[in-house]
Amino acid sequence: MAEYQTKDIRNVALMGHGSEGKTTLTESMLFAAGNIDRQGKVEDGSTTTDFDPEETRRGISISAAVAPVEWKNAKINLIDVPGYFDFVGESIGPLRVASTVAIVVSSVGGMTVGAEKAWDAAGRQGSGRMFVINQMDRENADFDKVLHALRDKFGSSVVPLLVPIGSAAGFKGVVNLLENKAYEGAGKALKEVPVPDALASVVNQYIEEITEAAAEADDALLEKYFEEGALSHEEILVGFRKGMQSGRIVPVAGVSAASGVGVAKLLDVMKDYLNSPEGGEMEGVNPKSGEAVTRKCDSAEPFSAFVFKTVADPFVGKLSLFRIFSGTLTPATPLYNASQEKAEKAGGLFMMRGKKQTNAQQLFAGDVGALSKLGFTATGDTLCDPAAPVRYPGIDFPAPCFSKAVFAAKQGEEDKVFSGLARLAEEDPSIQTQKNAETTETLLSGQGELHLDVVRSKLASKFGAAAVLEDPKVPYRETIRKTVSAQGRHKKQSGGHGQFGDVWIEFSPIGDTNVEFEFVDAVVGGVVPRNFIPSVEKGLRENIVKGVLAGYPMVGLRAKLYDGSYHAVDSSEMAFKTAARIAYKKGCLEASPVLLEPIMHVEVMVPDEYMGDIMGDVNKRRGRIMGMNQVDGMQQVVAEVPQSEMFKYATDLRSMTQARGSFTMAFERYEEVPGDVSKKIVESAKKEEEEED
């Protein structure tokens, strides 16, 4: 692969809803440019960017993948981003390094939630935007209908650029409005043709719209347009490029990735009009002094790069994908990780096209590449020249919203499973593993059911570690509601020294379930010798870990030792511990024991139209609505919901809101479980105990 200067580089993230043809479009552009000999198909598992065995098996994109297209002395670094919302973490890194987000929508389905989310994400990042209306060769394809839907949603900044000639089976070419030229065919059959008469009026109308958009992007051009009513071709191009840079122009191109019609002209658009990284600025800080640092995207500046993705390969090792924000990188360039404040040494410098690695001798500012076997570097870290350190802001990945308990399928393979999970977390930081101290389960958390199922499959295929995912146990607790006194008497004669311990203990609720246990020594007159009182307390503490109802930990319990008796010879620490256990079980069973469940503070963000469904669903989950707020044009529903009702909420919310809703959840407090629910939990716990016995 040739070396490309900053001005000849374009970094484009292909985003949008799942199954709109992003991977096929990537493949089609590679084929049109002659970078691959044969155009692969998603259904055959033969595409360049869907190379992971899981992607091949499922027929969907799971990980973001880079595919540079060399086109007419320019390099277009395409980043194929998964469209399924379970893999939203894969879009965060590419957004940080792409100058333009190309949002792919279907010519049949039109507007999608994925398109909305990609639009918003690009806006937050300050990236340029364009739309690609794909699948123009499909039955019922309608470019105008989709274009108007995009304009209705996103405003007049959306302007057509590549207008289709025909549709469905009759889709045979495109008109480039900036050139006012028509082209038919694909590949070697591509040829320039006159603009069809049937399209003449539409093309003229759209050219007028593009001219207006170009004029509005530049004050001087706008003034001239008002005065003269027209702009020269060169002036339109100047205004168009300025509009792309400022985000005031969002071009729309109609193509068919499957047939290749329009794809070559789309590559021309990307090369000629999309934002170049040249001259762009990136703000960071000096990790040693804390001072603000600004780096220009210029090969003459000191080297700095941002790692936007990590690939964990059990055979090749770790690959760190990066974009150079300033300077030049060669295999001999000294590397300093400013995020970890450690020197790094790479195993090699590469350019990636899917899984294919090509050795690189030099990469310039703005380009995308990969370094192998970095020891300390993770996704979101900054690599730089040690003589001119800079650290760019890291990546905030979305918080996990779906959890499962993870176990090794075979006994003795726990280390294999959890070391594999650690490697996969390097590759996908949107997954987390955490040990629950109360249930002793390890929880695997991610963005949804599909996300965790893919992780489980990758564990098996990449690391040979078979894992089982189950619904997590709810960390219920138990407490008592009334005060009782109970005697615990342990007497045993066995020929020699016997065992004797006798205690009277008053059990009462503390009223604060955040306090687990309180022991009160109220013994007077030596009825229980001082040296045995710690044994009573120890016996109680050992036993409250298992409640009397369903075996869950007892909390909010006060135990007052106030009476008892002993034997001068037969009493022992063990005897008094046993007596305490007897008193605990007897007393707590008589003290109206109840189950407690964790209550979560939940905040749900949804558009107005879904409010009724969300509130009804919260009520079905035994939740309470605590308030509603207007936040950034969305409705925020604040509620308190039992944890046991929230395990599949991520999936259900996505279904209820067509993936437009999101939520966060945090522990609030413990509350008593309603009687009918408590009965089922107790019965289930007893059944499990019987099965274990």
C-alpha cells in the first residue's frame, strides 16, 4: 500500500441501523477501487470487514473494522461500524477518529432509529455528516420519499448530491449534481451519459438547492448570490466544501452496494468533497505539567496518536488501532503512553484492511494504522513523542445495562474463563466483570442479551473456554419485625466431660437494615461467665449469615444476652456458641421474620410518545414513579423498582421504544418483599436446598 500525505486522507465511519448494508457498501467500494479481486457477501461470510467467526456465523457486524480504500491518489479509511444497539460500544472509538460519518439508510425502509442515533452521535463529536441511501436496486426503492423524510427530520441542511437514474430493477446510474453530469453502469462498464430528459427538471431544482446551501455556508458567497442570483461552478464547490466542514451541508447519495451502481461516484464524492484531517486541531493536556496543549494535524508537528480500538487475538497478540493526530510514525519512532505514563515498545507497525495486516514503513498525520504487542496501552490511550508529551481525553463507554452470572462450564476451567474475559474486555471495554460479594457470583455485564451471548461464544472460539450464563441471584436479605426472648440450651453427656451452655437472648429489630447486627451484653451476677460471652457473640455472628426463612443474610438484628447458666466442668466456648445458635433460630422464627429485597433507583430517558407505555411497565414491575423531568427534548422518568424485576429491562425497553429509550440504574435501599412474592421466594429457596441435600 502506498504512503499518503495528510491532504489526501479521508477518515469515514459508516454508521446506521443494522442490516442497512454498511458492510456490503464497504465491500463494494473496495471492489470498485480494485483493492480486492472479488466482492464478498455477508451471507457467505466472505466480506473483508466481517472476518470474526461470530460475525460469519451470525451474518451481522459485531466489531468495528477498518478498510482503507485507495482511490485516485487518495486514501479513504472506511470504518465499518456495527448497527445493532448491543454493540454501541464499538461506535465510540471510530467517532473519535472519523472526520465524516456516512449514515447508511435503506431506499425502502427509510428513516430508522439507527440513523437518528448516528446523526446525534456525529453532532456531539462535531464530525461532518452525509447520508447514503443504499439498496436503490430493491423493489419499492424510493429515493425522493427517503430524501424528504430525512429533510423533515434533520432540516434543510440535507441536500441531494448523487441522484439515482431509475429505481428497483431499473436503477442504472446516478447524476452528480455538482458536476451536472450523469453516469451509468458499474465497474469497468461505467460511462458518462447525458442527463435523462425525465430527470432534467428535478436535477435543475436540486442544483438550485445545492447552490443555495453552498451560498449559505459562506457570507461572501451569500451576498453575491443575493445580488446576482447565481454562483460560478468554482464558487459552488468552495461553498460546498465549507458547508461540509461546518456541518451546514449534509449531502445525500443514492447507490446500490450490491450491484455497484453509483459506488464509484460515491468514492469520487468522498475524495473530492469530504473533510480532510489536514489542519484540524486536537486539544489535550501535558501529563507532566497539566497545561493545555493543542496539536495541529500536520506531519511536521511532534508525533501523537489516539488508540480507538484494541483487537485481542490469541495467536497474533494484541493489536492497537490508532489515528495519528499529529506528526509522523515509523517503526523506529519512540513511543510514550501519556495516559499510563509509561514508555512503550511496539512489535510492528501495520495498516489494517479487515484482518489483513500490511507492514508500514511510515504513516503521516491523519492516517489510521495499527501497532502490535504494546504492553500497557488500552483503548482510549494517547501515544506520543516522549520529548513532547500530550494526553487527549479518553473514551467514556456506555455503562452496562444487562447482567448475567457467568460460570465455567467445566470444573477447574475457572481461570481459563476469567482470563479470557479479561482479554475480551481489552477488546470491548463496554463489557465488565464484577464479583458480587453477597451472592459470590461473578457478574458479566454488557449492553444486552445478544452482546453477552457473543462474548460467551467468543470465549469458546478464541480462547477455548466454555462458559455458562445464568440469571443472577438477587441478594435478598432477612430481618425481624418484633421483639422476642428465646432460650438456647445445649446439654450433651458423652462419658467424660460433657457439654453445657445455656443462654437467654432478647432479639429485636434495630429499624435500620443498613446495620447488620448489634450485640448487647446485659449479663449481671455472673450467670454467664465473662470468658464465654464472646463465644455467644461469635456464635450469633456466624449464624446470621443464613436467615431462618430462606437462608439469606439476617440484617437489622439486635441481640441482647441477659441471662443464662453454666456448669463449672462441662461448659466451654463451643457449648455456648451452640447455645447461641439454638437461641437465634428459635427466637427469629418467633419474631415475625420477613424477606427484604434490593430497590433500585432507575432513570429512564424516552421520547414523549412512549411515556404511557413506560409508566405502565414500571407499575407492572412493582415499581413506583418518583418524578418526571424534561431533559434535552426527552422525558426522564425517575422510579424505584425492585432489582428482581429489572434483569431483562434493557431488552424490554429497547422493544417498547424501538431502541430510542435508555436507562441508568443504581442501588437505593432494601424494602420488605410483599407477602405473595415472599412466599414464592421462600418455597424456591427450600426446594433448592432440598435438591442440594
